[in-house]
Amino acid sequence: EPEVTQTPSHQVTQMGQEVILRCVPISNHLYFYWYRQILGQKVEFLVSFYNNEISEKSEIFDDQFSVERPDGSNFTLKIRSTKLEDSAMYFCASSEAAGANQPQHFGDGTRLSIL
Amino acid sequence: DQQVKQNSPSLSVQEGRISILNCDYTNSMFDYFLWYKKYPAEGPTFLISISSIKDKNEDGRFTVFLNKSAKHLSLHIVPSQPGDSAVYFCAAGPSGGYQKVTFGTGTKLQVIP
């Protein structure tokens, strides 16, 4: 069964540094998402992406965040100047179409630790 | 603003018994509801869903019930198995458009052998 893959599984970065989290969505999916889960808290929506554009973003997704689909397979989340509070699990997801009736397929996440 | 709430952070059930996980929502625009299951060190996995035009959807041991007037849904697992031990997230959103899916805080289910 096709799956969403994320790399790295764990990223340790000094505060203030830039970090890029990578995702390979399922190949025939057109909609891509990033979520984060701070330890012990709920899964929070960050951004959705379709047709090389952000279609929706949350209030968490401020100017330090950006997303990109640099080629036909990868989908990346960049955090420009990391803060301690950016430490979390970051999940990438993809779906065939938009809307809640299209279940999203999640990767296993990248654990980001900011020191 | 918690639009999707799971008020029980944890639940323990004996193997073979029924597990009932509950979820409440506040946004009237939500017309599609999903349950995801999450094991440690893995991403959430889609389990079962229900549209607002239905009040019940069944898939094997899993049944989701929707009470629109109460803005409440529940997931029933019968019979519960030790492999069902995981965190279960309720999620909801509009079925059309680009709107995001909103997740609840999760309920950790432990099925005791």
C-alpha cells in the first residue's frame, strides 16, 4: 500500500537555525498538509497546499514558516529561525482531493528538537 | 477555541468488551467526521468516517454513531482487542472546499488482556 514518507525521523537543531523537514506524499495525491503535535497535546493544522499554492494556513503558520514543492515528489516545510517552542512532532499528510470527506494519509512524522 | 473535544484523555477496557470513545463538536459547518488511530512513533491512520447525512456507519468491529442535534459522535469497538490499544483522534470538517480538518485532543485506549 502506498504511504507518505518523512525524513528525517528526528532532527535536532540549535535555536535560531533554519530547518527543512521533508515529505514524499502518495504519488497520485494532489493535496498536501503539514500538522504538528507538541508533546501531550492535540494534532494542530499548520497548512494545506494544492496546485503549488497554499490553500489554507493556521495562525501558527506565521512568517517563519514556508512550504514548497520543489519537484514532482517532495513537499517541504521550512522553519526559518527556530524557537524553543517549535519543538514538536511534525506530520505531513496527503489526500486525493480536498474536503473532510477525503481521508488524509499521514507519514510517521519528524520529531524536531530545538536546543 | 476547541471546536472538537474529546473529554476523556484515557480509557481502559477489558479484552472482549466494548470500547466507547466520545467526541463533541461545536462548529455547525462540520458535516463530515473521521476517527484516526495513532500508535506511538507512527502517524495517525484513518479508521472510519461518517457523513452528516447518516447517523451510523459500521466497518467490521468499528461503528461510529453521530447525533447531530447533540453535536456528538462516538466510536464503538466490539469486541476490543489488545492491538486496539492506541490513541484515537476524532476529526471533523466541511466535506467541500479547502477547509482544514480539525482534530480533537485524543483518547488513549488501553485494552487489557
